[in-house]
Amino acid sequence: MKISFQKKSPLRRKTRQIKVGNVAVGGDAPVSVQSMTNTSTADAGATVSQIKALEALGCEIIRVAVPDTDSVKALKKIKKAIAIPLIADIHFDWRLALGAVDAGVDGLRLNPGNIGEKGRIKEVVRAAAQRKLPIRIGVNAGSLEKAILAKYGGHPTKEALVESALRHIRILEDMDFREIKISLKASSVPLTIESYRLLAGKVDYPFHIGITEAGTIFSGTIKSAAGLGALLAGGIGDTMRVSLTGDPRDEVKVGWEILKALELRKRGLNIVSCPTCGRIKFDCAGVAVEIEKRLSHIEEPVNVAVMGCVVNGPGEAVEADVGVAGGDGVGLIYVKGVAVRKVKQEDAADAVVEEVMKALKERRK
Amino acid sequence: MKISFQKKSPLRRKTRQIKVGNVAVGGDAPVSVQSMTNTSTADAGATVSQIKALEALGCEIIRVAVPDTDSVKALKKIKKAIAIPLIADIHFDWRLALGAVDAGVDGLRLNPGNIGEKGRIKEVVRAAAQRKLPIRIGVNAGSLEKAILAKYGGHPTKEALVESALRHIRILEDMDFREIKISLKASSVPLTIESYRLLAGKVDYPFHIGITEAGTIFSGTIKSAAGLGALLAGGIGDTMRVSLTGDPRDEVKVGWEILKALELRKRGLNIVSCPTCGRIKFDCAGVAVEIEKRLSHIEEPVNVAVMGCVVNGPGEAVEADVGVAGGDGVGLIYVKGVAVRKVKQEDAADAVVEEVMKALKERRK
């Protein structure tokens, strides 16, 4: 995996830094991209191969559900076979949490108020502290404590979400445990944004951000980008998971694309291309999609412009690493702002890919 | 087209209201969804049929490029055949602008500083004023004035974009013309966000927002949702166009999905569905995609939850108009928070669609 950089933002919320395995979260660490497997965790083989596919796409932390002892048993095998930190997602059962810690996971996702009496909580927290494992408190609008829900009129509000988070935080702090990150997820984007903003003023723990139950790839991608975009542009968010009803590989791709869009991190191709309009005399869409496909394996950041008109074309093409400004069936190829040659439209994708590969080779020297 | 509502937001930037045909932009008007045709405007037949397809998807204002006199000639025919306001997009040529006004368009997109000497600008502005047509000043990072670019070191900065906008605004204000909306588009999402934020403190004209040259459907959707999400969640934006290199129908769909995600407007299906995880014993993705497909024609707002586990499932299902909480191959169907029946997984999509249609019928009474 390539190291990516993050622009220092003066706006970024100041948070404590914690470590999930070898990945720093919070402080000035880059916002990391997480996902969650959807294989049965008990099936170590299937889970490992899914995680490896996610690693290749830039997944930096992986979470697996641990609903039973068969899953606990698989954790050791999974941990050994993968390169990125492994988080066990536990609900209700403290013994599963202890088992996961023993199996060598790098972090827990567990709401301490939900695992029973104080003695049990203490035992889990002590085990996590001994191994220096962080705990993520994950508050979810769909599973708020009944008492808190009742207090806020039976519906999840930002105040209810924040109160639930603070309750779990207090339990951990009372045990002198501070390796905490927090998520406050709702399927409502504004509720999610407002809840994180409210809690941001109250604690300095790093935030895991996401829109939960965001829906299908189409609506889930847009809800996640709109919500996480609003949070990140306001300096909130230290690690993120895009939740989609579908293939977790899409979660990683969308996660990276959001970070790239906000110029918080760089990875692979950043493509700038014309909207099509009545002025266009060049097949921008065809050329852009072809380039996107052929350069999808690139991990090093590279900016490519595919422009189809003379109004904004040359300006954008000049700003990119490699660009093509098209018009009337021909494309002018730009490299680092300099026009290098003219090609026919059908050769434009080839020419851009060739120049990108050349530029990357040059850069690696 | 159904009327949609917009939640009053205390955060929304206060702007003057202008009218584009019968669509109000700014003030307390709902954020409207625009697109731009990619047919040749001179081909009135093709352009009209594209616009009709966009209208059906909820496009509320349509813009066409007017690069030549053949396009001007087609405008009258186009205007007559469509239901939504028509905006002529003009670059450089004042005679095309006058021709478009004569042809009965509802607005111009035109940067007055780019159409030549003062006498020509005056003639165009007078023509627009007589017909009460608004003018959008569209500043684009890729086509900034050379003098302004040079002043800011040769690269488009937020200050450069804002200075260009203010220059065009001053030209119109000096002619007592104030039916203005403004866009400041860049392919860089942070540059776009920061430019709008900077200009928001200086003028009260409504903003047309968008990320320009945002790229292919995949990256363009994410850049647009992240950038427009950040702006809209901060109260900025009165009308929007999502720019994609591809089919303008996708621009309208993505535009609506962004507004729905931020709960600024409602239209059709809002689906909440589980991310898949190792706990899942119900085919959420299959059921959700099936429901999305079968309810895509619905314009009235309806919330549907498709949940696959017992942790957050029942909570979310209860909040939706219709929901299904799945588990072990069966689904419990909820209507307005009440569990009404249990169905097999393969019948879950049918059952949800049936309950939605029933609920809509009930609501229409």
C-alpha cells in the first residue's frame, strides 16, 4: 500500500491520537479508510480472501462481526493472514470480547454499556488495556438505549445520540480507559452531521465517521459523500467507513474517492472531465471512461484532464499532469502544462495512458 | 411534476430571490435541480426529447448551449415544446445573446465582461431587463480572465474566482441590473467550496452551485455530492447542477439524491438499508435493489427501510413508512411502525412494494 499524504488543515478538529495496530487515528494522522467484511467470520478462508481484496483497493483497517464462538475461533487465523489491523465487532456478549482480545485483534468495537454488569465490563476493559487495544464506541440511531430514547420523545435526536455516547464514554473513563474513538451513526444525513458537530464540542476523542444504513450503491454513495463531505469539509472525521448495501469493495472505492474529492488524500487517478454539452465535438465520456478503466490499477496519485471544448479545455488541461483538450475529432495532448502533440480522437485514450505511464516512470527515478 | 417542500433552515444564507421563468431561485425557494442538454441545440427535435426525459426525472430548469445562429433559430421551437424554464448559455457573442432573448428564453448564462465593448453589453442587458430575464454569471476556474490569473500567480485561487465574479457583477450593477445569480465553479472541490464561502460574505445574490468537470459518473457523482453536500449543509446554494461526463439524466437523478440525502427536499423513494456484515442472514442488497427498481417511478416521497439484522433492524424499520426487518430467511413487514405480517425472503420485495402502493393510495385520499 502506498503512503498517502494529507494536507494540513487549520480547520481540522483537534483530537487525541490513538493507534489501531500500526494505523494512527486522530491528531494529525491522515483520515483512514475502513470497511467491514460480509462473509461469515467463522469462515476464515472466505473472510481472509475478502480482506485481501479490500487491502489491494486501499482498505486500511478492517472490521469483522463476531456474533459467536465459531467467529472467535477464526480470528487468530484471519489475523495471521492479513496485513491491516483487525477490529472485532461485538454486541452484548462480554465473553466474545474477551475471546477476541485473546485471539490478537487490534481493536474492539463495543458499547460498554451493553455488555452487562460492571464486573464483566471491567474484565473486558482491563483485557483491552493490557494489550493496548482501542475501543470504538459505536452509537447507532437504530439501537439507542430505551431509557434515552424515551427521554427524548421516543425518537433518536442528536441530543439522544450524544447522551448515549457520553454514557458509554463515562463508563470507560471511570476505568481510566481513554484509547477511545467514537461514532454516532444515523441513516439520516443531517442527524448524523448535527450529532457529530454536537459531540465535537464536548470531547477530544477521534471520530469514526459514516452514514449508517445508507442504502443501495446509488443512494448510499450519495448519502455518504454528501454527509461525510460536509463533516470532513468542516474538519470533523479521523477515520471513515462508507456503509453500502452491497460489495465492501465499493465501500473502499467510494471512501477513497470522497477523500480524494476533498483533497485530503491522494491515491491513483484523479480525473477531471467535461460535462457534455451542446458545444462538444469530442467524445469526452468515451475517452474518460476508457482512461479510468485502464488506469484503475495505479496507486500513485496522478491528475488527468479530459476536456472537450475550447472554453474551459485548455485551462484545465494545463493544470493536470496529463491532459487532452479535444475539438472536432482531434485531441491536443498536454504534459505538465505543455502541448506535446495532436492525435485523432480514437487514439486519445492511448496517448493519455502512454503519457501517464511515462510520467510515473520519470517520477519514480 | 410534484411540488416538494424544503425544511426551513435557520442556517441558510439569506439571498435575494430572482425568477427564472416560473421557478423562484434564492430567498426561501427550494433549492432547484438543473441540467444541461448535450444534444446539438440546432437539432430542436433531439433537444426537446432530451429535455422531456429530464423533466420526467424532476429537472426544473434546463440550459442549452447557444454557440451559433442555427442554435438561436431552434430556441423558439424548443421553448414552445417544453414545460420548464429554458436558459441560453452564451459565450463571447452578443448577437447570439440578443437572438436568444428574442426567441423567448427564460434566462441567460453569460459573463458580461466577455462579450466585448460596453455598447454591446448595454444592448444585451437592456434586452434582458425589458423581458425580466435573469442573468447567471458563471465564473469557471478553467477560463478566468488572463489579467486576473496573472495577478494571482497564474493559478486559479478563490480570490481570483471571486474577483472575476465581482468584476462581472459590477458591470451589471452599473447598468442597474440586479436579476443576477452567480456560480463559481472549479474542478477542485475544496477550491469550489472556499470560493463560494468567500463570495457569500460579499454579495446577497443567489448562488447556482456545482462542481465543474467533475469527471465520470463514478468520480463525478462523489465529487458533486461531497462538494455540494458541504456547501448545502453550510446553508449555501439556491439552485444546483451536477456536472457529469455522461448522460444528463444521471445529473438530474444525482442532483435530487443529494437534496434528498440532506433532507432539503423530498421526492420518491428514500431507502434505508443495512450495510452487509457477517451477522446478516437476509439478502438485504437483493431486496433493496429490487424495491429501488420497482419504485423508481414514484414521485411522492416515501421512506422504506430494508434491514437485515436484529441489532439496528427493528429500530430503523419502525421509523420508516414501510419497512422489512429480515433474519434467517424471513422478513417482518412494518407499516408506520407496526409489524403487520411475516413473509419469506423471496416475497419481501413484493410485500414492501404492495404496502407502499397501499400507503400512497391511502395518503392521496
